[in-house]
Amino acid sequence: MSADDSRPGSERAFEEIGALKHQMESLRQDVQVLNTESKSWIRTWGVYLGIIASVFAVPRAAKEALDSFYQHPKFSVLKPVPLTLFYDTQHQMVTFSFPVLASNYGNRGGVIVGAAAHLEPPSVDATESHFKFVDETRQPIDIPFPVPVGVVKSVVGSVVFAGNGLIAPGKHRLDVTLIGEDGSPLPTMPMQFCFDMNDDLITVISQESQRLLNTPCQ
């Protein structure tokens, strides 16, 4: 192994980027000179093409070094998905269930550390303690849970709201937000569900769970 290979990846990356910046600055100065002194379109376009080539000629080693220096997850959550409702009339609680299909296209495993939800009307919030997640075999999954690189994490989430007047007839909207390890919502959050509640649907979900396949929000 050479002395150059033994240096940290971040150091090599910064050197590669510094060299590229120097080359770009030199080319920029050439363009300025051409704009003021040269009428040769052949030379002008030659410099322009040199700039374009430089932009796309970042050495592979620099990219690999940057990847090792700045490792991060990159989440994608499938939307839209069906929404299932159940109304516990005795305890005045409404349970909303939904599949979560989360992918990680980053270069490091990620973790979903929390969840939150908002229902309106009425305007009411749910925190992490109101959520439950289960896997495909219906085994409970504790928050936080990991999402490895290149793997589709398939779970079913549910959130419970309690109180009077939660499912009065009319239009309702549910927003569900999953939180990443940096404390920020995952990309494309929130998951949004909009639906109309009527007397017939209230009667049905008071007796059994009902899945709504089409819940778009305008």
C-alpha cells in the first residue's frame, strides 16, 4: 500500500475536489479572456467543452471517498396506501391503520425513530405513544426500528385517537408523519388521507374494520 492510499478517504476527497475547483477557475478565466479578446468561435467552444468535460470528470476515487466520508440514509415511503378505520363506540376511540413501505436508497442504514399524526376535524394530534407497528407476521415492532440499505421495510402502522366527535359526518383529513434519526420528517411526509364520513360508514366501522382504498387529498 502506498503512502497516498493510506491517507483517510476524506483527505483524498478534499484534495480531489480542490484540484477540480482549481481547474474550473482556470477555465473560467480563459472564458473571460475569450469574451473580451477573441473572436474565434472554434477556440471559444473548445474551452466551453473543456468546462463541461471537467464537470463530468470528477474522479471515481473522489466520489468513493466522499461516500465514505458522508454516509447517510435516503428514505422513500410509498404513497398513497389504503387506510383502515375502526370505531370503538364504548371507549370513544378511533383506530386508523395503514401499511408503511419504506425503502432506503442511501449509503448507510437508517432508523425511523418516531411518528406523529394530526386529524381534523376536530383538530387533534397524536404522538408516538398513540402509535403501534407490527411486521408482516403481526409481531410488534418497537420504535425506533431500522431500515437497512437496499431493503424495503414493510410494516403496518396504527394510530389511536380518543374523544367525542372524532368521526362526525363530513370530510376528514389524517396526516401521518414518520421521523428520521436526525429528528426531521422523512422525505415526502406527511402521508395524507382524506375521506368522507357518513352515517352508513360510521355504522359499519362501529362493528368491524373497514378499509378505504381511495383516500386522495386535493
